[in-house]
Amino acid sequence: MPVLDGFEATRRIRERGMTCDRLPIITLTAHAFGEDRKRCLAAGMNDFISKPVTLANLCTTLAKYVTAFA
């Protein structure tokens, strides 16, 4: 992203608090290492999907948050 990356964007969203705390943030990344997942979660992201994405994985991950936040 030209101005800020996903980590900084997530931090800024989470800093707003209140309704933004409920907003699920799922990162889609080419990095698939355990340390990358920890970094995403530490930044305030709710979940992590690594590439290549399968439809089944995408649907399973999104379903966790659609039912939880609907």
C-alpha cells in the first residue's frame, strides 16, 4: 500500500476503539510462517489467510466472523 501497510492500518483502526473493536480484520498474505501469523495477531488482526487461497479456506475463515459479528 502506498501510504501505510496492513499492520499500521490495523493499528489505526483498533486505536479508534468502540465499534472498530468489533470489526473483524483478516489479512491475506503470501507469508505463511508461524512468526508472520503471530505478528498479524499482535497488530490486532483477527485472522490470517495465506496464499494461495482456496475457496474452502476463505469460506471457512469468513464464516467464523460472519456468524460472530452478524
